[in-house]
Amino acid sequence: MRRYALRPRQPSLLLLAAMFALSGCQNAGGTKEPAAGEGGDAAVAGEPPAATVAATSREEAKPDPDALPGPGVTVREIAEGSGPPARRGDLVGFLFTARHDGQAFKEVNNRALPAWIKLGDEQTPWLPGLARGLPGIKAGGKRAITVPPELGFGDQQVHQIPPQATLEFEVEAVAVTRFGDRTAEAEAWLRELEKKIAGEPKPDGQPADKPEAKPGETAPATTEKPADKPAEKPTAEAPAKPPFDAKMKEKSKVVYVDVAPGSGEEAREGDKVFVLLRGWLWEDDKEFEAVLDPGAPFRKDVGGMELGKFNHVRGLDRGIPTMKVGGRRLLKLSPALGYGSDGHGDKVPPNSTLLYEVLLLGVDRPPADAKPASPPPPPEPGDTGDFFGDG
């Protein structure tokens, strides 16, 4: 299996991960401050049917335990956000300010490079208290999380933070998503789009313009056949819109579908991007590559992927631009934009069409005066050589 070995570099936002490294994180029911005026329902004497209905209603509205904060932390909602709440197993991209005694000691506020955490992962490098306070948050939501010493730094002295310190985190979720379980609807839609592309006629150019007559002259005759009338649109119903925001693009034989469009910074050529990805062979769905740990792309031995410099697979250079942070995309790559006629070990046979799922975690854009990125290398022998074309 090909390793995700890219140029080393580590962004500054992950400094907190090492500082926050503590072992163990158990998740269960947590503490959440009630909203003002919140209270229990009053029982009405002599009306058991109504009481039964009320109890049934409350039981049906029982919250999902996987979307509740863990024990030991106190959570105060500042802004609700929108979309489904974060559940254990989800990935959350977030910004935060960490304080002790009212003094900020760490913050991540770059929306292009948010911090990421997988909820419920006991091996997470983040403080247990912070990890326990995030379930239930929605994209765009803000909350304050109070972390007691035993779920923070405990007896450790960390820089200016004394032992047994209570910590306060103000958190904003920029993305809530799940990665690694391929969406069947998205995959089916991708195949339909590919069929549509294969069946569409290729434009052969526009008919030549008729010669214009000079003043006082009659327009010369022409043997040009009149253009065919455009075919009438079929009366059959169009296929139903998929249950997600889907887009398609064919450029150098890259076809993609946005399963989740994302709302953060948009990636473009020359950017350094940090991604999670999974790769399958199109023909038989065998997985040949997977990077699922949200901390992996930020490690020193990985350092991100520079778009336009071909340091992984050519098709990713073509298919990742226009993605937004927090977005998930399915990419179908022709063999020329994958591993070509050579294949890759025993995982990818020669001339294989590839299917990738990509989650964009962050974008690190170089300064405006930086030198532009180099183009991808020329095609290898046996490849079709259409890397630079538009279709």
C-alpha cells in the first residue's frame, strides 16, 4: 500500500495537540446548563390520559446519548448553529480560545486551518475535557466548555498554567461531518453522471458564418447546409435530485460529486492542503489506500499536499481545487491521472480507474509574493498524456 508520504511541514495550530496530550477519555452522559425559564411539566390531577400522552411525548423526544456531552464537564450554549448535532464517531472542525482565570493562553482562529477531532476516539491528543464537551454541537454553533483539573492538565504545570487549574474553552464548530463510510447514494449518482457524460455529443465547432455582402452588392451564394434544428427535449421526467448537494465536472478525465459541499476556505492551485482520503479500484471496489486519522496530515513526516506539484496522485491535483474546508468529495480518476500503465505494487493493477473519497481539513495559502507552484510532471510512457487539457 502506498504510504501518504508528502513533504514535511507542520502547521502551528497542532502545537496544542502535544501540549494537551493526556491518556484516556471515557464518554457518557454529561452536564449541560439549562436555558433560562426551563423547568418540568406540571401534573394535572384527575387527567391520567393527558399525563400519559405527555410522558410518551417526552420519551419520544429523548436525546441521542451519542450526541450528549460526556461526564465531568459543564457546557453552556452560546449559539445553536444548524444541521445535525455532532455524534460520537463524527469529525468536528472547530475554532477555540482557551482561558485560565480569564486569561487566554491558546487560540485557533484561522477558518482556513481549523483544529479537528474525532469524537469518541480514546487515543485523541486533545484534552479529555475538551473532547467530552463537543458532542451535540452543530456546524456554526458556539459553546463554552468548563473543564475541571482532572480532565485538563491535572497535577502538571504547563507553561503559565498551574497544577489543578480549571480551564475554560470557547468553541465554534465550523464543520461536522463523518468520513470513511462511503455514501451509496453519492456513488450511484457519480456513476449516473459518468454515463451522462459518455452519452453527450461532443461539439465539433460552430457552422461557418455566412459571408456578409459589401455595400451595394448581393451576398454571394453559399453551399452550406442549413443547421439542423435542435432536438426537442424528451418528455420523460428528469431524474430526481440527489439527497445531497451534488456537482459534476469533467477536466482531464476527472469526474466528481460533492457529497458535502463544505463552507470554509476554497482550495486552489498553489495551496498546501490537508486532507483525509480513501481510495478504491473502480472496477471491483477493492480499497488500496486510506488516511483516516485527522491528525495524520498535520504530522511533520507528512506536512500536507501542495496542489500543482504532483506529490501524490495527479488526479488529486486536478480534483481537489474548488473544494471548501469541511467538504467531502468523490473523485473518479482515469488511469492517466492515477498510477498509469505501471500500476502500484500489488494493490493497483496497471491502467486502473480509481475512486477517491476526500475530506478537506484545511488550506494553507502561501503569501501573495510567493513563487507559483510548478506544474505536474509530463506523462509517463504508456499514459494518455492529457493531464494539462480541459477535457
